[in-house]
Amino acid sequence: MKFSYCRHRHSSPDPKAPALEIKGLIAGYPGEDRPALNGVNLSVPVGASLALVGANGAGKSTLFKVISGLLPAQAGTVRIFGHHLGACHQQVVYLPQRSEIDWHFPMSVLELVLTGRYVYLGWFTRPQKKDSDIALESMAQLGIADLGLKQIGKLSGGQQQRVLIARALAQNADLLLLDEPLNAVDARTRDTVERVLEGIKAAGKTVLVATHHYCGQEEGRYDGAIYLKDGEQIK
């Protein structure tokens, strides 16, 4: 599975700082001639709900991976609630696209959702009842409470997406990075996910949602948009 966990090196958020501040960010992948991100600058206030808009290859997923600590920056700075990357990782959750997950991994739905609690537990501590209760409540919000013992390899595409979002909720982070959460899902899943996203926003969480589309109904869902093209920010 491709999730990042961290040890107990957490710092409390700075109440005066933006949720996310990025200056001069350059990032890329080994063996590639040009960076995937080139000179990105962002300041996202606490509680904002923003769309990250761009076509495939624009750099949306790369940006999320840098913010979540999965990909190192080549230059520039990233600060989360006033702290450097790593010091506040329990406050950030990254929901990848479904295609990045190995759904053949032998794991139940509940076990996968519980991985959202690992940032609080460390590497070798087993989840406690409190963690299981939080995971089950997250699953109930997504309408998958009855799937806890089901192997993730037997889920439909819509169920997979709801499981990933339940895992994100279980972490109880204040900054959520959601990569195409409504892409290629059934109507029931779309309605459920949209309702949950509204609840996240109402709770004062900061949300960045990567999407290809930003028009009509999409515009009313967010406070604004950030545009990327070929790894560069468009004003």
C-alpha cells in the first residue's frame, strides 16, 4: 500500500499561520529532464476549500505528494500550519487516486481504514479500541459500515473510493489533499462523497481537491481555484 506514516515528531499548529504556504517550489522525478513542478507559490488560509485544476500531467498529484512528504522538493519551501514538513504530518492526509493503490493486497476494509490512525500510533503499536471506534464511525459516514471484514480486492470502484475517504476521515487531519475524489464513481458514491465533503468544510477543515473540471456546479462547491499547467501555476 502507498501511504505515508510518521513517527511521533508532531508540533502543534501555529494559529496565526496559513494552513499551507509554499514558496518557489521545484520538484520532479529521477530520470526526468524537466521538473514536474516549477516555481509554485501558494498561500492557503485555514478553513479554505479550494480546487486544484489542471489536465493530466499538470502536476496536481505531484504537488500533493510533496505536501504530504512522499516526494522531496528539489528547491523551495513548504510549511504546514507554520511548520516545516514532517513536524505537523498528523495534520495532513493525502487521498491518492484509486489507481495508485494495490487493491490485491490481502487486507480487509477495516484494516485499511485503520491505517489512517497510524500517524498517532507509531510503527509498532497496535490500534486501540478508540482507533477502531473512530474507523467504524468514518465508515458509517460513507455508508460502508457493513463492509469491515470484506477484502479490499472484492470491492467495486465506488466502494473503493468510499473506503479511501473513510481512511482520510479516520486520520482526523486539518488539511486534506483529495486527488480526483469524484472521478469515475457511481451516482450513489458521488452523492455520499459530496455530502461528506460538505461536512468536512463545515467543520472548518482546509481542503484541496484536485480535479480536471471547474465550471458550473463545481465552482459553487469551492471558495476558489488554483490552476496548474505543465507544472507551472497559472494566474
